[in-house]
Amino acid sequence: MSKTVLVVDDAAFMRMMIRDILAKEGYVIYEAVNGRDAIEKYVEIRPDLVTMDITMPEMSGLEALREIRLKDPAARVLIVSAMGQQRMIVEALESGAMDFLVKPFQPTKVLETVKKCLQSTPRH
């Protein structure tokens, strides 16, 4: 059974990049455009992993991460952030994110980190 990944980013090209990298490896991809959309789709789909941008309109990735983890403490969330957001990355990890990727990223690093997150047990 293929693993499902919910790719959350307000930038369509970023969703497309991550989707293309993961789809080539057989992952089933769903997309969300902001934190609020991510929560709704998470509840509906219950993906194996969420890749979550931090800075988005309507609801940030940090707010969505906390909300998803409240609904499902076993949720696996991988933060994807731009350079210079170290404070937010630390906050995300403290809020239950499993790991993080810094943009711009290499496809091999994305695959490596996704596999690591899927094999790890979420922190409670």
C-alpha cells in the first residue's frame, strides 16, 4: 500500500516540486494551500505524513501543526521552511513536528527526510 503525503504550501510551485519528487517514488500526494485547508484535508484523508510550510496566509503552518496534533497526537508532520526561520523551526519541533527541511532543498534530501519521518514514532 502506497504511503500518503499531504503537501501544504501556499506557493503552487513549491507544492508541485515536492509532489513531483515524492510521486516519482510512489507516494500518493494530496495538496493544501494554507493551514486551515491542511487541517480540513488532514481530518478527511488521515495521510501518513504532512509536509508543512510555516509562512502561509489565513493560518500559519505552526498553528495548523498544533491543531492537527490536537486532533491526532500520532500525526507525522515535516516542516518545510525558508532560510532564516530557525526560531520558528525550534518552535515547530517543540510543538511536535518530526523534522524540518530548509528551502531550497535537494530532491535526495526530501526523500531521505520523508522516509526517516515515516519510519519514526511521532513525539507526544
